[in-house]
Amino acid sequence: MKIAVIALGKIGLPLATQFASKGHQVVGVDVNAEVVDQVNRAVEPFPGEAHLQEKLSELVPAGALRATTDYAEAVPGADAVVLVVPLFVDDDARPDFAWMDAATEELARHLTPGTLVSYETTLPVGTTRNRWKPMLEKGSGLAEGTDFHVVFSPERVLTGRVFEDLRKYPKLVGGLSEAGAARAVEFYRAVLDFDERPDLARPNGVWDLGSAEASELAKLAETTYRDVNIGLANQFARFAATANIDIYQVIEASNSQPYSHIHQPGIAVGGHCIPVYPRLYLWNDPEATVVRAAREANASMPDYTIGLLEGAHGDLTGARVVVLGAAYRGGVKETAFSGVFATVEALRARGATPLVHDPLYADEELRALGFEPYHLGEKADAAVVQADHREYADLRPDDLPGVSTFVDGRRVSSAELWPGVTYRVIGRA
């Protein structure tokens, strides 16, 4: 097949290489000329994605994968077009479709009969049918369901392990017609491989959910569930701390029963998915009080955690406080909706001088984010773990000279490793 992948980001580029690795001709489209140049030189544009570089090194010289900024090179005559263009959402749950609209309009101008168009970007329910279908029909002059087909098939992977997750989880599809859904099932079976999953009620593979709306809701549901679950864990943790209860023992005990799956509390919920997709759900269902309450509870955790620091350390005015981790999660160089921003803001509001350390970021990168860099071994008064980088499990008092209070927002360490230092963790008195 000839396949076009629109947007060569941290999901789109691994997808393109996966499709090419199955023997198909793949052209990636991206508005960033630098990314396009790097791909065409078989150089990964971003670090940290397992196996991506080795796949690029094999597929690009072989002619199976190339990139362009020009839709006219990629779209006409394509058997399938997969879009993974970012969708943004504000704090009031309003989605900003600007980038996706632009990509869809450009795609429509070059769309030719016989093409399957698959949207993989997470969307509010009804977007595929009510926004993309009319836009594609208007721009192309073609009829969806007759001349071309549109489906929604959400990405369900985590950056850093995309290829592993593509094999592990069922590929969900939902069409605007039975014929479109059948085309999507056939397409994804031809470009993906699946691990055996005896734990699933039906075989792992491509699952047709019956409609684009069901597929859209499935992605919103699985990610919103996580946000709500974490919100509940954070509520439990905040109460447990007031009642002199170790919440981690409670969660372990509760989860020993097969109907309990409580997640772990922590300083923040970050990334492109968990803090964002509940807002997309709320756009469809503004009366979802449980979802809204969980989102508010999780958004308040950085300020709550700095409150723990203030309670243990005392007045923070003028204190040099190290925030350990700019990334939203350990091992991933990404600050999308990272808790670092609210943590630094909460420190500044209390008169502290926040400093930020992250082993994945250079000083100039931290400064570009608005932070003052910190280097291990420099004097400080207190520290807060914001990201669970593996390196932070090895920290000791000598690494943070002068620190008298250590708040472990991710439970990466333990009190025993911090003799003479006041150690606090979320969910324990």
C-alpha cells in the first residue's frame, strides 16, 4: 500500500516507521521543515523512543519511508491517510481545532477516490462525523462512504514505548459506515502485529466498535478513568495524612481484592493525555460532576504538596527550593502539562526562590521554560520531587547540601535515606 502519515511527532513518526516496516510505501507529512530533513537523513528528531533510530536507519535508506512538507507529494493516490495532528484544549474544556482544521483542509484539497482516512488524534465524541466528514467532502468534492471512507482509530500508546504498545493493545476502529469500518480493519491488520493476550475476552487485534462515536468515547473513557482514579487516590492520601494512616499500605491492601484497582497518589498528573482528555469529555458532557471534581482535585496537588513543604519546613520566604524534575514523568523529555509549572508557581507565591533540576534538560532549555537551573552539589534549603526520574532514587543528602526538608512527591525515596533531614511523602503524616 501507499500510506501517508500526517504529523511526524512522537506518535506519528513511530507509526510511519511501523507501517513501513510491514512492507508498505510510507510518506510522512509535517509542517516543520527541520523534522522533515532529519527524517530524510534517517535521524530521529526526538530522543527516547525505543527502537525508533534503528528502524529509521533501516527504512529510510531502503526507500520505504520518506518525509515532506508538501501534501501534494503524499496524499494523491494514497490507499490510506493517517492523521495524528495535535489537538489542544484550554482550562475551560474548549478544544482548539486550528491545527487539525488546517491539516484536514489541506488533505481535502489533495484527496483522491479510494482513500481510507483515519484520524488517530483523541477527539470529542461526534467530531469525526460532524466536523471532519463535511470538511473533507467540501474540500475534495468527493462523497464519504462512496468515493472515500473516514474512520476514527485512537492511538493508545505511551511515548518511549510506542512499538511495544502497538503490539500489546487492541487497535480500536469505528467507521461512519460498515464499508469504511471494514476497510479500516483490513488496513490495520496489514500494518500492525499483535501479541497474544489470553487475558482478553476476544483475541487481540483490530476491534471494530461499530461507530466512530463509540471509538471516540472508548479513548476518552479509558483516559478519563485514570484521571478519576488518581483523583480518588489523591483524596484518600490527603485524608490519610490527617488521620496518621499510611495510604500506601491501605492501597496495597485494598488492591489485594480483585475488584479494587486504586492508582497511586502524587504531586501532579501531566502529559498530553490524562490531564487533557477528561476536558474533552467534559466538552461533550459538562454535567459530569465526577470527572470535573477529579480534574480539579488533581490540578490542586502541586499547591497541596508545597503546602506540605511549608508545614514541615516553616516559612519559605527567601528559601532556595529545588524542584526535582521538569518533565511530566520520569524518563521522558516532555513538559506538556507538567506539574513543574504549578509547583514553581506555588513556591513563588510563598516567597521562595525555586530552582529546577532535570537530568534530561540542559540549562538553556530550563531557562527557556522560565526556570532557574539547579546543579546537584549546590547549596539549597529544601527539595521537592516532581518527576520520578530513576536518578532521583539514588539521591542522598550530600547531593543537596544544606537541604533540611525533602518532600517526595513521587515516593521515589524513603526516610531512611535522608538522616537528619525532614522527609515527607504525600499520603503519610
